[in-house]
Amino acid sequence: MPIDPLLIKAGEYYKAGDKKAAAQLLYQYLQTHPEDPGAWYGSSKCFNNLETRKQCLEKTIELDPAFQKAKAELEEVKVRLNATALMTQSTDKFSVNYYEAEKPQPWQEHDPHTQQILTTRRMAEELGEKKHKFENAFWVLWVFVIILGVVGIFNPKNSPLLLGIIGFTILVRIFSPIFFDKYDATKKEHRAYEKGARGEETIVDLLSTLGPDFAVWHDVMTRYGNIDHIVLAKNGTLFMIETKANSGTVDASQGTLLLNGRRPPKDMIAQCVRNTYSLKETMEAAFGRTIWVQPILVFTNAFVHSGKPIKGVRVMNKKYLVETLRTHSTKAEQESWLWERKEELAKTFYDGHH
């Protein structure tokens, strides 16, 4: 049986010392091959965090109880974790006995259902203001031209005035194409952002119907850009949702994403994968554990032919989003401890503790 190209490439990255790239490829592979113990074992080699390595090794042994090398490494990791825990307990006792605890800083909880000013909406508003300035300048210009024309008609013998009118008209003729080109570009950009903002706000409204067994955050900044929406189910399943407002037909049934029969100008799947890894890094930095994230690419205005996930990303129309989230929330518990710490999670997302 031929070896999957993702595994080959991951091995090459690992041998070259790029563990992060290897881990990313293994994550993609495990989205479609979650029962491969070798891939889980390989993932354990890509992380320095002991808790993450422990989880990967435990999954390896669960799938292949005879994997002796994984068993030996798991025991070693457990010993190191126990030693770390003892050191931490000792440090904690010393701190409590000899140092007054710092008072926590007040933090105002973010309400995901009232946080409507998303980055896309903010950009749409800024471009709208810029477009209105162009329009105002346009009308001021033409009013001025009309006034000069009227004055010129009633003062036909005023040579300096006529020369001024002619010179001004020439300047307008020279510079108006530049003005209108910038105006058209701003108008198109504003239209695109406005459409995107309406799409994101549609998803905000849909997610607000999920109920008390879900926590929702919008417009979370990462080092790769902003994530449109993050949803945590009570059973610990974490979703990363990207919203697109493109019109037409999306075909995701053949392992690639096509928009109206062509590859989109921007790689939407790659964007989802980057944001997923950025979210995982944020979670690992905050909690010291690797959290499995389900990326979803949702279209608000397009008809979507769905298929298997593409590089782990599920592609769908907005009408299936809530049903998909609720279906996953009824499955066995994933990382249920996350639900108990959702306030810390919100603080991590919005207070920049990445």
C-alpha cells in the first residue's frame, strides 16, 4: 500500500528539523485517518510540551496496544510530568507562604451576542466614509465648474477670468481620470466589504440561536489574521468558522474547492488551515495542551456541493451550520474541561494572551 504523500512530506520536514511543519501535515492527515497509530506516534515526536506528547502516545497505544516503543516513551513522559508537578507544587507552597497573592485585575466579560462590530464591518464603514468623501469632493468640484461657467457667460469680455476657466477645465480633464479611478476602486472595495460584513452578521445571528450548551466568540485576532467565529460545545468540541459571502456555486465534492467552476483567487482552504493552527497554538500556549479544532468554511450566499473535508476543513452552506454544530455537540466528550474554563478562554481570545 503506497504511503500517503502527507506522511512522506511530514517525515522530510521532521528530518530537516522543522517539527512545526511536520506537525501541521500530520494534523491534516489525521483529520481523514484518525485510526492510524503511526501518525499519532509521529505527532508525539513533533511537540515539546509533555502533556501534548502524553496525549498523542496514549492515542497511539489505544489504537495499537502492541506498540512497545510508544509504551516506553509514554512511561518516560509520565515520569517527567510527575517530576514537573512536584516542582510546581513546591513552588506554589513557597509563594503562598512568603508572598502576598496579587489581586487579579478586573475583567469585563465579553458578550458574544452583542459584539456586532466585526473587523469586516469596521472596514466596510471606513471605506463607506472614504467613498462619501470622494462623492462630496465630486459635487463640490462640479458646482465650482458650473459657477465658473455662469460667471464666464455673464462676463464674456473678462479675459483673465476666461483664461482661468479654461486652465481650470484643462486641469480637471487631466486629473479627473485619476480621481475617478480611485473612486471606482474604493466603491468596489466598499461593496465587497459590505457584502462580507452582512455575511458575517448573518452567521452571528445564526450562532446566537445555539442555546446555553454553546459558547461563541466573534472576530478573534491571531498572528495569521482574524478568525470570524469560534464555537465551543459543552462536550469540549471546538470549532473554527470562516465565513465567505461569495455568490454562485461552490463545489467541494472532489477534494478541491471550486467557485463557479474555477479555483478562487484566494486559497480559502489554506486560510482555514492557517487559522486552525494559529488557534491551536494559542490554546497550547494558554493551557499547555493540544486541542483538536474542527475548521468549517461556511458560505452565506452560494449554493454548495459538499463532500468529504478538504485538508480537514468542512465546507457547507449556512443552512447546515447550526445542525452540524449541534450534531457534533451530542457526540462523546472531547475536551470537556474546556467548558469549565470558557471564561479563561474568552480572556485569552480578546485580551491578547496569545
